[in-house]
Amino acid sequence: MELLEKILDDRNLYNAYKQVYKNKGASGIDGVTVEELGVYLFQHKEEIKEQIRNLKYKPSPVRRVEIPKENGKKRKLGIPTVADRVIQQAIVQVITPLFEPQFSETSYGFRPGRSCEMAIIKALEYFNDGYDWIVDIDLQAFFDNVNQDKLIGIIRRTIKDGRVVSLIRKYLVSGVMINGVVQPTKVGTPQGGNLSPLLSNIMLNELDKELEKRGLRFVRYADDCLIMVRSEKAANHVMQTVTRYIENKLGLIVNAEKSKVARPRDIKYLGFGFYSKKGMWRPKPHLKSVQKFKSKLKDITSRSNAMSISEKITKLNQVIRGWINYFRIADMKELMKEIGEHLRHRMRMCIWKYWKNPKTKYKALRKLGISEYEAYMVANTRRGYYWTASTIILHMAISNKRLKQKGLASPLDHYQKVHTVI
């Protein structure tokens, strides 16, 4: 069976539909939602397949969405229509096995059976083998600056079916709609489509092979790449020569301001930071990652947040478990203990406010075993929420045990449960 027919095979398209439906996501410029996708494909599938076979299919422009970044800037995403997401996913499912064997062992982003955690573990292995001078090269707006002709040329080496290559190119040049106006996309691959992660790996695999040819140790996750060497002199040399290769051979732009030669303690990689303990480099959550985590917890437990106590606990548990599961290899026992204590304090503030007036507060405190006198004094205090939540009385009434019974996850308990020592 020809490659295009494998892509258009009903079973492959159905699997692609299931993946798109599972991932949910916003609708594209046509307004068709993921929930409406099944009916849409039932009505239009054969028509779309015939158009693709006859090289007449024209993908819709993507819808521009801007996502705030940590540095205050915005990341530009392109949201394809749900139908185009299915076709892109169908392409990915068929051509990924063709490219996977070509990819580097130390490339971890958007690949089956690989993860950020594996990239961090590999980087630590290199650090602790003495390769602890790091060339941290930042690619400026990578997805916006990919040279499409170079990318298509690389794809042609592996994919011999011209109709498949033509279909991929059509997605690259489909355009982007901004404020109702379609703008051409002569460079780049819109970040947000199902094809983009694979296309980025295909492009940056050229860099991987160049680094391997030079005998360099590196880890790469999408466009986040670290190169590790033994000395500062070697690092500076690699920075110069690899920058030249990236800009002259791949046609990409290296951000000179953000790229640097550094030691592990001075970098942030995939949200992780690093520190030295007994002569060995160890992982920890980077300070900025911790600050972002604390900010999320603060937003959820804000007294102005209109969610009920049970809704807050549900949301907190999702954020806590998700964050800790991601950083489970990091050393952060004391941090989790500190965050847990602060979180429970904020929850006492939320509950205290939820009880509202002195009468309700008094009744609640009495019900929780506080004496008449103490309940009356605390219920009628004019002190603020923060001070009241710190009192022994409120700690007794809303104890850690009671918060746990209410369902609030303990960051320290969850960390100790999932922590993986490396």
C-alpha cells in the first residue's frame, strides 16, 4: 500500500480521530468543535479523502492564539481546524515510524516512550561524568523561523511519495488568520498543530547528527538543547562553531542574548535547576518553577476566589499532584514541607472567611470541639484573617488531620509517595 493510502486508511483515520478527540482543545477558524467532529467527519470524510488523493485539498488557515510566557512576552500558537488536526495526526501516525530510527538517542521531546524526566537524568549523567561546562543555545522563535524549503528537502530524503510531501507543504503554507485577515506563512511551522512536534524533530535532527559527528555530548527536548563539555575553553569554542552551523546550514536564528556558557547551577532546563551535593550534581525545581507553583496555589486559595471550599480542594489537589509528579526526581523534601504548611494556613483563612459572621464562626468552632469561652473570643476577634488562621484555636479546630479528611492533599506525603531517587 502506498504511503498516502496508509494515511487515508479508515482505521488510521479513526485512530487519529480518537487521539484528537482525547486531546480536546479549541476549535479552528471554522468554529467546528471537537464534540462536533464525529458528525463532521461522517459527512465529509470521503470528500476530503478524494480531494487529498487528487492533490486538490486545501487546509484551512490556522487561528492565531497568544499564550503569556513567564518573561511577560507571548508565545504564538496556531490552532488548526479539528478536521485538519485529524489529517495531521493521521500523517504523524504513519510517518513517525519512518523517522524514529533516524533520531538521536539523546533527543527526548515529543517522541514515543520518552520524557522530560529522561532528558534531565541523562544531563545529570553527563554533568557527573565531568562534562559540567554547558553550552546553552537558545533558538530564537524556532517554530516561526524554520526554513520551509530546507525542511521539505530533509523530508524528501525519507518520504518518496510526492503526494504526502505536497500535503505536508500545504500545511506549512496554509496561512494564519489574525483578526479576521489571513496572512501567508512563508517561513516557520505553526506551533500548535499535530504535525509541528514531529517536523521540529525532523529539522533539529540535523543538528543532533552534526553534534554526534563532532563527538559532543548533548540532550535535546524539542528546541531546548544543552551541549556538555569538560572546560570553559571548549565550551566557548563549541558555542561559536555550533552557532555558525545553526545559522548558516539550518537557516535558524540563535538568540545571542539568551545563549550562554554556564555551569549547571546557573541554568534552568525544562523547569529544573541543579545544585552540587557531596561533589555530585543533583536536580531540584528551579526557583522560577517554584515561584510559579506557589503563585498558582495562592490564586486558588485567594479569599476573593469564588470557588467553594470543596472546589478549591479539588483544584489544589490537581495542581499539587501534577506538579510533584513532574518534578518527582528532584530533591525537594524540605520545600514540600514548607509549601504544605503554608497551604494549610491559607486554607484555614479560606474556611474562616467562608464562615462569615461571628455567630456562624462560633457555632462552627463549638461543633469542632472548642470551648465556649475560646470559641466566643476567636469568633468575635477584630484581628485579620492571617493572624486568626495562625492561632492555636484555629489549628485545633481545623487541624491538619481534618483538612486531610476533607480531601486536601499533602505536598510532602504525595512527594514521598512518588519520589524517584536517581
